[in-house]
Amino acid sequence: MSPSPRLVAALALLAALGVLPALLGDGAAAVVFAAAVGLVLATGLDVALAPTRRAVAVRASAPASVALGTEGALDLEVAVGDGAGARFEVVADLSPELDDVAPSALAVPARGAARLAVPLVPRRRGPASVRSVSLRWTGPLGLVRRQRDVTLDRPVVVVPDLAPVRQAAVRLAFAQAATGARRVRASGDGSEFEALREHVAGMDPRALDWKASAKHLRLVGRETRAERDRPVVVALDTGRLMGEPVAGVPRVDHAVRAGLLLAYAALRTGDRVGLLGFDDRPRAWVAPTSGPGAFGRFLAAAGGLAYSTAEPNYALAVADLSARLRRRTLVVVLTDFADSTAAELLLDAMTPLARRHLLLFVALRDPVLPAIADAEPRTTADLHRAVVAADLVRDREVVLRRLRRAGAHVVDTTPDRLSSELLDRYLWIHRRELVG
């Protein structure tokens, strides 16, 4: 128990009034004495009516996991067993993986209870926790203040956001239910034979099977589909630059979310999916697989990728990947670069990879950089920033053009469009069987 600011102010005022007897005589002394007695009685009454620490009960419920980019809630119930009701100030102590929250106010009636939802906003993936909750309250007169600290230690795991994957699953399931059959692929959309069907108006003449037509005495065409069981490897850079936030979320987590959506779509189309996580050296590897448990293995590996402050070693990652892959593979590299030195190292490593495998290079563009370059400068500092930003944008375009000339497919996009553009490019590659 401690004095509240109101009691401190009252004591200061009483001390100031203590000089009145010397100025006004004994009458003023009686007034000051009465004020002091009244303050003591009021303080005692406030102590008696304020809920004690033992009378305040706290029950807390925290979610087991929260998806990055979403918001969870710590559900608190505060009950008062005796004394008058009180207005509580609630302060939650959260681990660094969760955003700090401002103190919340909660009014609890006498011998009653009230509930409060404390927002849990994750900053990055990994294990987090709600460490403790502190409750501060005063008596009904606001003269004394009490505090109770409740240790919780409730673990909360911050996981990748699977909402885009769930939405894609619903769309695919709805499309299949609506059509009732797989979409017919014309000749040229694939090389793998699927079925024979009777010729109809508008069918590509190149799809006609003359031997089958002669056998059935009517025109018959061949349906083809894109070849399945192609290997796809998602290479995720977890280095220093990928740990920097864009749109409030680290770049690597944007990449993880897009990689999960790509993995789900690839498995649904019949391809095999693997994962390589790397910074200054390879950190995680999942061989390309398919089947019921493939997405779960990919999710566990991608969700467990740690944040790193090391510079990415592209040459070592490519060497490790080349040693593991025995056949031509679609390699999807999700990374970013900021300076010319890193760009040259990236080009030296990616160019040989693009010769042996089909490389899909995905760069996560910061939307702030072009905005700074295009903004009208108002001061000398603004002009300097605009020049530097324009140079970075120009250097970036040069690197991406060189990658395209080396045979790589390039996606350079902002975080809000990353998942959709990556998925569209993969489906385009899959339909045209560019892996070969």
C-alpha cells in the first residue's frame, strides 16, 4: 500500500497551511488541526474500504498460438471478494516478440467481477509469453493505492499466417465442386496423356488422334495435362536484410507466408515440394516430397526458421542446393538485396543455378523507396534522400535485368501482392511445363 498522488497533494497542502497559526493566531491552528484529523480519518476510511490484495482474484486465459499479422487476446477476469468496488489499472508484461500494450482501465463492482481483453499483437515468429499482469487500484476516496503483481508465464507461439492458404483451399474446393470435373486442357497445355474424347467444334486439330479415330470410325482427340511430380524447392533467405520490417512485418515472414501458399498450390497440382532455409550457411532442408504429410513438414520447417543478423551466403546456399538436386528443378528464391556488393555476389551465385535449373527469383520490394525517389524535394536533405533512393532503384532494375538475361524468371513486388503474384507465376510455369 502506498499514498496516491491525491494524498500526497493533500499532505503538501496541509503542510502549507501549517504556517497559518503563526500568522493568524490560535483560531487558525484549530482549523489546521481539524483538517489534519479529517485527512487522517479519510485515509483510514479509504484503507478500510479499498479491496485488499487477497480479496482481488485474477484469472487469465491466453491463446496457445497467434498468427503473425493477426491479433490475439489475453482474456482477464478480475473479481473483488470484499470491500467496495474499484477501478483497476491493468498493465501486462509481455515478451519482446509481442507489441507492448498501453495500460487498460477496468471497473469492478463490489463483490463482483469484470472481464478485460488485452490485445496480443505479434512482432515476429517464435515462442513468446505473457509474463505477468500488474493491477493497481485506489480506495473509493482515491487516497491510498494498492498493487498486486500476478505471475502468469503463459506461453504463446507466434506462427505463420495460414489465412491465405485456407482461402486458397476454399477456392479450389469450391471450383471443383462447381465444375464437378477437372478442367479440360487443350493440346499444348501439357505433354502428359490424360484421356481420349470425341472431337467437338473448336477443338485444336493438332489434338486429333488419327489411329484412335480410325479404330472408332469417328474423330477422336487426345486430352493432355501438364506433367506432374515435378520437384519444386523454395529457398528462403533468413539473413540480416530479410529481418527488417516492411509494412510492419519482417520481410522473411512475408516470404514464409508466400512460400506456404506456393507449397500448398504445388502439392495440389501434383508436384513435389521442398524447402531450403539459409543465411550465412544452410539452416534447414526438406527434400521435395508429396503426399498427405508433405505440407505439414514444409510448415514445420518454414515456421521454425530463425531470424538472423548474418549476411546471406548465396554461393554456399547454391552449392548445397546443387549437390542435393539430381534432376532439373524449379527453384524459387525469396530474398532481397540493397547494395551493389550484395547484388554482385547474388548474380555470381544465381547465374550458374539458372543454367542447370529453372530459377524463379522473387525480390520483396519496399514500397517506401520508390516513393522517396519520386517525391518532390523541399529541402536539401530531401534532395539527398531522393537521389540516393533513385540510385538504389536504378541499381535494383539493373540486377533484375541481368537475372532475366541469364534465364531466370523474376518477380519483383510489394508485400501486399507477393503471395498472389508468386502463385500466378508458378501456375504459369506449371501449365507450360517449363521445368522440362
